[in-house]
Amino acid sequence: MTQPIRVRMAPSPTGDLHVGSARTALFNYLMARRAGGAFVLRIEDTDAQRSDPAREAGIYDGLRWLGLNWDEGPDVGGPYGPYRQSERKDVHREAVQQLLANDDAYYDYTTAEERAAEREQQRAEGRPQRYSGIGRHFSAAEVAERKAAGVVPAVRFRAEPKPIQFDDIVIGSIRVGPDEVDDFVIARGDGSALYNMAVVVDDHHMRISHAVRGKDHVSNTFRQVLLYEALGWTPPAFAHLPLVVNRRRQKFSKRDGAQWVGEYRTNGYLPEALVNFLIFLGWAPGDEREIFSLAELVQEFRLERVNRADAVFDPQRLDHFNGVWIRRLDLGDLAERAWSYATAGGLKLSPDQRGYFRSALELEYERLSHLNRTAELMDFFFDDELVPDMRQVRYRRHSAAETAQALELVAALVDEAEPFDDPTLEARMRALASDLDWKAGDLFMPVRIAVTGRRATPPLFATMEVLGRQRCRERLQRALTGLAELATA
């Protein structure tokens, strides 16, 4: 094709950005950016009852969070607007009237009851359930009678029995037989266009060069090819992406993972990780590489590398990507992103604690799998009222009383250690264990529980350095109080 590359994402604002739609948006975005073309966002809001402006805002937010910024759209304008289908009714009606005038479409005055009876008879006879075209053959008198009875007609395209074929960039040549497509509805009686009609009109007038969408749209494409032909317009190139399925090769559903991009954001996934994961739902780089930034994908992406086979949504692989990207982030960037998750998780943070928060996060980020776990992992750093439960210590070789005596010495060591840092604390603590004739681990574990309240933490002495002398001293004193109670119990 010689025309500029223009692709579009056309979601309906009936829900937030679906993860499958995000995959489709990503492929369109990459194609446009690599070719220096345009990525268009069009909101298909013709279903007035289900469309919701708040959902539309959610779509914008989800795409921007992923880094998929558009060149034209309802909020940014562009040369081929408006970019909401509800604002394009006049151009839709004009095309519908053209089809009616050329006898490529007709008003169908059949009733819902008649069509239901027809389908029931076809079902009983084991035939495909398709509209037979009976509305084509009503006489003028029959039409007048039905009008008088208040029957509201639909506008149907007159699909003549002939094979339909189109070439798909991903799937190849696709063809259906002469009887596969019936007279399908293109507009309501008031002339307002339905999906297939509106899509064809809008793609044509917006100069869309490639329609890149999910494979579930193939059946629509046959109908759209007929509409392009009847209107005398050149269709875009079509590329149908593989379906997203679960590991049982069934349609991806809520049971298999979150459906909406906003859920992944809430659940602590990085946008870089989700993008990295989504690209592999149907595309392969041609080598063994797995980790790609959005900028790298712009250089690498080719529609020709999209697979025909359905793409398996594997949540464990997404978790893997998330861990990789968390550890790839600069610590300052990670701290900035994790801060909001920490406060949302219940940590009471003040602006003057940002440096302390970053130091604590540096110890935890190797164990941080999702940003929404930040508060869970780090709360002991910020709990100034922490009372360690010394029952966690396993008193096998040393009693609670002996452990208390050892912690008295540790408390003195904490007061005296200079500088109060990781190497000094480790050296002094190991020397104390040797003086007590204790195994180092037998001393370190009660100290760990005393200053953190946990058995599993980042490296003990680095943790103590970040906590600081005062917090360690206060917590050791509370631990000694707890040990005294255990010793007398």
C-alpha cells in the first residue's frame, strides 16, 4: 500500500480497558510508530444505554498508563473527527441512504416473532439459522399494512449469494461460500447505523489503512467487505490477531486472571511488565529474547511475525516479567512508584520520610514481586509501636532467660557501636556470639525478631542500619520485657 499507515483502536466505553483490547491497541500502536504513521483512538459509543463517560475516561487512563499515546482522538482532535461514533450519525446515515438508493439495502418489516419462528423451524430441520430474506419480497400493500400496525423496520444489506474472500496479513486468504452470509442488519429504522456499517464508514472517512483486530472479528469482516464493495470504497488491509485463551485453550475469562488493565495496575504490576507480557500474546521476536521495552518493540515489531495460533494467557509468565522489571528500575524511580502503593496499603508516611523509605526499599526490592505488596513487606520499618512477639524464637539450645541476658548485651552493643552501620554491627555481633560461646545463628535470630518482629527479613545488619540506633534500642527493650514475661510464665 502506498498510502500513509493509519491504524485505529476503537473500544466501546461499556467497561474499562480490557486486557485483550490493550493487546490489540499495543499491536496497532507499534505498527504506527514503526512506520511513522498515525495511531487513532475512536470511541464506538453507539450503544447509548451501555456507554458510560466514566468508562471512556478509564480507557484513556489505561492506554496512557501503558504508554500507548494516540495521535488523533476525542480528547486531542485531529483532521478526520469527530472521533466518537455517536457524533458521526450524519455521515453514517448518508452511507445508509446511498445503499438504499442503489437497492443494495432495503427496509425489512418482518417482526421479531416472525424471525424467531423462522429460526425455530430451521433449528428443528437441522439447518443453519440464518435470515431467509423474506422481508425483501413484501408487496407495497404488505409494507403499508405493517407500517400501520406500528412495525418498526430495520435496514438490511442485500447479500447476494456469492463467495466472499479477503486476504489477511496474519491468516492468509480467507473465503466463505455463497450462502454463508445472510441479509444482515446495517441500521435501525431511524437510519442510525449498527456496528458493521459504522465501522466501514468511519474507517473509510478516517483513511484507515490497516484494520488490525482480534480473530473474533473475521465473521464481521466478510460483511464489511460486501459493504466496501457496494459503496465503491477500497477496504483497508486486514490483519486478524490470534485469540487470547487460557492454558486449557478455552476463552480467557475472569477465572484465569484479571480482565481489566486497571486491575493489573491496582494489583501492583508495572506498565512495562504488562506491555512486555502482552506483546508475546501472538507475536515472537524471531530469537530467544524475552525482555523488551516499548521503545525496543517499536523497532522490532512486524505484523508478519504475528502467529496464527491462539495465544495462551499465562499469569505466571506475567509475574515473571513483573519481577524482572521491578529489578530493572532505577531505585529512585521504583521508590517513587512504590510510595503510593505503600500509603494505599496502610503505611503512614510523611514527606520527610522519603529518604528513609528509599533506603528501606533498597533492602526489600529483591523480594518485591508486586508493588501492592510494598506495605506488607515494609511495614515493620515504619511501625514505631512495634512490640516483637518473642514466642517466635525457638528456645532449643538457650532458654528465654539466657536469651534475655544475651539481648541485654546486644542492647549495650547497639548503644556503643560506632559507626552504626552494617559492617560494624556484624563484626561486633559475631564477636559477642563468640564470647558467649553461642552459634551465630542462635544469637542473630532473636535479635532479628526483636528489631523487626519477623523471622524472615532482609539481611539483619543492613536492616538494623536502616532502622537506626534509636528504633533498634526501643525494640530491644520491648523484646526484653516480653522475654521477662516468658521467663516467668
